[in-house]
Amino acid sequence: TALRKLVALTPSSPEAWYDLAATQAILNQTNESLQSLTRAVELSGQRLAADPAQRDLRQDAATNRSFTFLQSLPEFRQLVAPR
């Protein structure tokens, strides 16, 4: 609930979406987690385009243990694939 409120208050924060996605993944909320992670990766990509020194959440998600349950899904593998 707290992370949903954080996303509502800061919808342009990649970290807020990323943390929500990680929590949803841990709770086995697969579809919700993939949607939140997609938004986090999009926002992170936009931020990286402006400032390459920022954290790359796409790369981080590929190795984050919170997403272990999703790693076998083609949607997840496509989302975290290097660009």
C-alpha cells in the first residue's frame, strides 16, 4: 500500500516503480510486477538518456533476487535484455 501511494505521489520516479515491481514480484503478483517494472525501465531509460551516470534499472533488474520468480518468463527476459 505504501509503495502504491509513493508511485501515485511520484509517478515519474523510476525507483518508486522499481520498488513496487520488486515487492509485487515477491508477492507473486506477476502481471502487476511486469507492468510496474516496465514503467520503471522506461523511466530509467529516459533518465539515462539525459544523464548516463544514473543507475540503469534494466541492468539491475536482470540480477536482482527479488525478480527470481520472473526470470523464466519471456516477457521479463525481453524487458531486461541489453539494448
